[in-house]
Amino acid sequence: MKALFDSFKSADERPTFIGIKNYTSKKSGKNSDINLLIGVSTMNAKVRDLAKLRNVTESDLATFALDKGIKLEIFKMAHAELIKSAEKNTLSDFCFWIKKQENQATKIKQFAKKTGIDIATVLITIEKSKTEQIATNASQAQTDAYIHLTNGLKLHKETMNVHVYGFFQSEKVNPDQPGEFKSVASRDKTIAKDYISKQAKFRMLKYRQYDLGNIDQIKIEGTTLQIL
């Protein structure tokens, strides 16, 4: 475990590229070698994605609706729900982050300006976060289930499996094990949300988490993890 920690402790100081070799997806069965960027702030990525969402115009939505053959009203609804969800998720992350910061007043003003969230809402939510759980039950359960080792590396408390998380860069798929992917029938509003996110080029679309199994199943070579 010490070797693993030592190899990735730099991610607490700066973004770090890592490799994952011989990873097999439990969902699709695809086997590949993956390049991942860890040590990047997901909160900052969410702030940028929220700004991108706010920059999507009604004209853009009309174009998207024509592209997908879905009613404009559905795209408008999808856009509004995406903004509401993004505000909640970004604000939740910020409330956790700001507790550890100095010069909080300045950083709160900067956050409100960047996100377009009313500063009164930000202040009220911060106060609530001191006595209430503002994260969703699902996201809180995810947080409580892990021991965080570095920014990009964590250990599942029950299974003791190593999990790596960060932003996907590229992969080389094993041609002998490309995996199987089932088509999913989605509702129009879900399709609209996905299309808006892709057209806006959300940074968080590249966020990934990989379960690498137990530490004794992993060979460490510098910043590359090879699954045995």
C-alpha cells in the first residue's frame, strides 16, 4: 500500500497522468489500457460546466431540437433541469471546500460571480451545510464508503479494493476483447439532456472511476497500474 501511495501522492499537489493496464470493465467486458488524468478539481470542472450551460441559448436549443427531432419544449425543460442540478451539485462541493479555506468572503464572492448563483443563496446554503446534510443520500453514501488516499486514489472500506478516479484521456482497446454494449431506450428528455451536455462539451463527461480490485492484484510501475 505504501508503494501505491508514494507513486500517486504527487496528485495532491498537481494534476498527474497515470496509466491503467489490462483493465476489464465489469459492465461490458471490454479490456483496455487507459490513460487517466488525476489530481484535477472536480468542483472547478463543475463550475465551468455550469457556465457552459448558462451560455446555451434558446436558439441553440431550437437547433438541437431539429437535430434530434424532439420538441423544443422538451429541450427547454431538459436545459432548465440540467441547470438546477448543476447548481445544486456545484454548491454542495463548494460548501465542503470553503470550510477549509482562508479569506472566505472573497472566495464566496468569486464563486457566486463565476456560477451565476445569487450570493445570498450561497451564504444561506453554507450556513445550512454546517448543521444539515446538503449532499444527496446517494452521494453521501458514496463518500462514506471510501478511505481517501490521495486526490485520485481511494480504498473501499468493505471490499478493500483500490479505486482510481479522474478525467479520461484515451484508451487502447484489446481487439480480442472489445466488450458488448447493449442499446438502451431512453426518454426524449434524457436524450435531450445528453445531447445538450455533449454539445456544450461538459468536462465532467470525461470523469471516470475504475475499480482495480485488491492491492495484491495490482503491479505498480512508476505511475502505471497493471492489473494482474
